[in-house]
Amino acid sequence: MFQLPESPRSVTSHLSDLSCSPPKLDPSTLALLDSFFSEKAEEERRFSQIAAEQAAAKIAGLALEIDKEKEAGDKPMVSVADFRFAFSEDWQLSQFWYSEAFANQLADCLHSLCTPATKIAFLCCPTGFVAFQHKKKLEGARLFEFDQRFAVLSPSQFVPYDLNEPDVFPEALKASFDLVVVDPPYLNEVTNKQIAKTLRQILHPTNGKLLLITSTSVEDVLCEVYAEQPLGPLRKIAIDVEHKELANDFACWGSWDGAEKLSLELQP
Ligand SMILES: C[S@@+](CC[C@H](N)C(=O)[O-])C[C@H]1O[C@@H](n2cnc3c(N)ncnc32)[C@H](O)[C@@H]1O
């Protein structure tokens, strides 16, 4: 049956009803939003706290005319838990943080390969750097990273790094590292070739060890790109790589003789 359209008056009255009662979100959505904003606020608070502590340590260091390398030397590195609170993952930069348990086990494992004089670089692996330095600080540790947020963790140990410019890093770091840990952001050949270009320049040419953490989906690429010394040949290590938010099949490879025996179970 044909129906007459509503009169303009009745439409206006519907509109005024709408304007009187704004749309309401259901309680579960509100609870989600609430928890999102609380997490963001907590993240900002932790970040500001880390930045403020670093600034204070730097000022104290300057006042006492302490060597720049030691500007925050006595201050412990934040824990992996605090790092995770302060630095949310930026998925545009392919950031997927390790679980706390894995990062700490990895740190133990790496320390077993180091002496106080070891020079170790973490390429694209900030959680690895934090866990390692939190357990025990090494002056010769460096973090090569694109995301400048991490500079606040230890300004003198941060090396700005973009894998698209693989030759751009301080001259003093050439052939200087005994051990490099790398977790490339993208799972493809081009990324690995760029990273390998940097690694060939910063690893010690004869004694340098490489520990690579990445997805098994690029295993074929790895065998080609990291075939020759000091980057390879690679040996697969029996370590289960665990992320907080990623269920990808990741694994570890080492470039040195006996790397395959490096096992997390050996650690206390
Ligand atoms: C797959 S994540 C590895 C992080 C590691 N799972 C951890 O927990 O420390 C890759 C890292 O590469 C960094 N990255 C992204 N784009 C980059 C670029 N163009 N050059 C260098 N590093 C980059 C990201 O910021 C991120 O920290």
C-alpha cells in the first residue's frame, strides 16, 4: 500500500530527538577505549620518566666533568618490562618486540659469549639491546636503529641507522665489532642484502660473530646472502624465538664454528 512521506514537521522532530540524546557506545567498547587511553597515558609517563632520568644523568655527568662515554654509566638500563611500557610497537616500522622471557634468555646467552671488553652491536634489535644492558652493562655495546625514540635509552650508545643507506655510520665503528645481533625489519632479499652490506663493514673481519634472528620463510635467501665470512656460512641454532604479538615462525642462526651448540638451556 502507498504510504505518504512523513511531514517535514515529523522529520524535524526526529532530528531534535537525535540532538537531545547523543549516540551512546556500548559499555564493552567504552571499556576498551578507556583501557587504550590509560595504556597510552602510562606509555607517555614511562617515556618521559626515562627521558628525564637520562637528562638528569647527563647534567650530573657534565657537572662532574665525567667522560662523555660514561655520562650515564652507573645508571642501570631499564628492564624489558619498562621498555615495553614506554615504547609501543610501530607496525609501520615492522616493530614486533620479543617476549620478556625470550629477550632475557637471549641476553644471558649473549653474555656467555662476551668479556667486559667485547664490542657488541644490536642492529634493528632494541629489545635485545635493552635486555642485554639491563642484565649487565657493557661499555662497548651499541644500538643501530632507525627509530630515534630509542636514543633516549643510552644516547652515547645509540647509532642512527637506516638500512637504505647501508654505508652510513661513524667511521670509527668500521671493522670494530666482535659480535653483531641483527633482526631485519622486512622479510625479503633486498633488506637482507642491504643489512649484509653494513655487516661486512662493521664486523671484525676475522673474529667477528654474527647472530641473525629472522623468519624461517626467508631461509633460502639467508643461505645466499650470508654465505661468506665473516657473515657465514650460517648454522641454525636451537633457540625458540618468542614474540609478544607475533606468531611467525622465527629462528636464530650463527656464523661461527660451534654456533649450533649455543643453547638457552645452558644458561642459569
Ligand atoms: C622486526 S623488528 C625487530 C625487533 C626485535 N624483535 C626486538 O624485539 O628488538 C625490526 C626493527 O627494525 C627497525 N627498522 C625499521 N625500518 C628500518 C630501517 N629502514 N632501517 C633500520 N632499521 C629499521 C624497527 O624500528 C625495528 O626496531
